[in-house]
Amino acid sequence: MLKDLLNLFFPKVCLACKEHLLANENIVCTTCRHHFPLTLHSENQNNEIIRKFYGRLTLEHASALLYFHKNGIVQELIHNLKYKNRQEIGTLLGEWYAEDLKNIHAELSFDAIIPVPLHKKRMRERGYNQMTTFGQALSKSLQIPLCENILHRDSYAKTQTKKNFLERTETKKSVFDVDFTEKDHHKHYLLIDDVITTGSTLEQCGKAILKIPGAKLSIVCMAYTHS
């Protein structure tokens, strides 16, 4: 009864299209689920992300679940996750993508998941890292640990949302570094992020991770910016 009253006065809406959810729907409506622009990268090991990082990073695997279009439903979904603390979105996408990644994990054997970190100041401002629930869902489904203490961000940078391409890809000293011990050597790390645009942030993170002796690297993201 109380739940029905709450839904009457505060109806649940789809976090992708903002339409009201039906009683059997949760987080994202059925229509949006059917219209999500899937990349199918996990079915093509020579996909556009692998090609994007060619000559920049040595990768075992790289993929994204969805295409990101300006003003599209994926942008709205990730905006809600990143800026409105709707962490259930990360769980939803992580559980979804983990099913596609299980065969790849069986072949390549990921040892640990590393999310792109926030600077401590940004973490205090926002109160959470939008990658945590995505990483936790992947960790649970793939049965590999989520390691949030190996990779860290050393300098505070303003959001890149309003920067142009050249500003995003300026060749500055990397703001990322790693803390590791001998037990972290010779492992295959799965680096995760929300959206790939120029790839500059992931390149810096990847180069930092590859400082670990014997490390191998793969990248998985929620979405890839589609031109």
C-alpha cells in the first residue's frame, strides 16, 4: 500500500529517457534496453578501441559495451551515474557486460580490476567514484578482485567535459602513478572507465600500470564516443 502511494506521488522514471517505469521495470525501461546502441566489441578482437590505442598501449583486449552519442540515452544514463549518484546504473551495466566478458576472461585470465581513480579532492567533492559499482559488479560476476589502491591520481584536474580535443590531448606529465609490491608483479590487469573519448586518460593510466614488472593490460569501458 505504502509503495503504491509513493509510486503515485513520486513515480519512478527511466534513468535513460525519463519516461515513467512500469511496475515490472527497474532503472531503465524496456524500450531503452531494446534501443541501447551496443558496440559488439567483445565479438571482435580487432575492434575500433584496439585500433585507437595501437602504438600507444600494448593491450591484450579492449572493448566498450555501448556507443555514446551526444544527447542520446547513453549520455543521460551515464550523467545520472556520474553526477547524480545513481550508483545502481553502474551495477546494472557491470552485470550486463560481465556476461559478454566471461568468455574473454576464460581465454585471457584477468587477475584484477583497476578503476580509473578520482583525485582525493574530487572524491571529497563528489563523495563517490562512479566506477566503483561497475567494478564491483564485474568483480562479483568474473570472480576477480577489484583493486582500488594500486593506481592513484597525483594532481587535481578540472573536468574535461568542456575541453576541446587539443586541450584533452595535451602532452603533459602523467597525473597517474602506481603503488605496488612484489605480489602485484606478472598480473593481467583490467582497467575500467566510463566513457572513452580521446583515450588520453586511459593511456596515462595504462602506462602507469605497465610500470609493474610483468604486467599485462586490458581495457573495458561502459561506452565509446561514436563520431
